[in-house]
Amino acid sequence: MKRRAIAEQGGSWELARFSASELATIAGIPLPLQRAWRARGQLPGGSGKRASFDSLEVAEIQVRYLLSLNGIAPSESGEIGAAAARLVLLFSLLNHDGACEVRGDQAAQSDFLSAFEASEAIASEIAGSPEQFAYLWRGDGGAASLVRDIAQIVEDGGYVAHFFLDLIAAGSQLAERAERPLVSVSLPSEGSTKSTRRLTQGRRARTAK
């Protein structure tokens, strides 16, 4: 899967894949509920006895399962869950050590890691270039939306009951529970130069731009 920033170095990337059992561990959704959601067409990703889910699908299910525990049915959370999932994956890549592995020769790796740490462009590109929001919020049982500042909403008033999901924290949870990289980047090796593996480092930011 070629992308601009990575393709400039002749590289490619792919999302990690996880089994249904791993999905249960990472996203918290029990296997019987996975089967029920799949039967109703509400579970993104693979099907069958050996179903697998890529990192973005795991993030979406993580969000939608949390929403289901707070009164938003999976039949209603597809669109907002998919949008929030890109942010969860983005924050995983930006903030968590080892969320992305890089394979290639040392020179290519160093160039890539320098670019990765210097700006958010590569992580954003992998996550689908989402506009950054820190929270998924719902007021008084209305429609859920992505917002930057919960405190401002509360200060402005107009709502009695608030539900919010911290997408930055969800990104950390995703990466921690996965216990392996969510994304693998492959860079070219020059001639007979040995290809090695290195991991990205997170910045652990608490704000969304």
C-alpha cells in the first residue's frame, strides 16, 4: 500500500492483522458478541472461523464497543466509529513507543525515523489524514460528534448530561493491549546491506491540534 511520504523513499506499509481472540483482548468485545454483531452485519473486518481484523478495524470496533456500553447501538455507530478509529490509530502512532515498526537498511531507517519524529505527516497519512479531534462527545442523548475541547462545551452550557470518549487515551489503550506494532513499514535496502528492524518512538502529547 503505497503512500506519498513513505513512497518517496521507495517504501510501503501495511496494517497489522489480529485474530478474533486478539480483538477480544484489545477492544474488550467478547467472542459471543462478535458473532452476534457479525450475524447482523455490524462487525467490520473478516468473517468465518479464522476471521482477522486490521489495526484500523480493531480501532473502530474498540470505539463502537465502548459506545455500545454507553447507550449507542452498533447499528447507529458505524459512521462515527469509522471516523473516530482513524484518530485512535493516529494517536497510537504519535504517542506510543513501538506502534510502528520500520524494516530496511540503517540509513533508510534513520531518514524515515527522523521524518516520522519531526512532524505528524507520516503518521497522519497512515491513519488516513484525519482532521484532529481529541474527543467523541454526546450531549443529552443526541447525536455523537467529534470535538476538540470538552471543557468549552461544558462552559458554554445548554446540556445537562454529557458522555465523552477520550480518543488520545483510546489510542494508548489500543497500542498497549496489542502488544506488537500496529503498522509495519518496509523500506528498500541498498545492494547487500542487511535489513534490520527498528521501532518508532512516541511523543506522548495530550493535545489535539
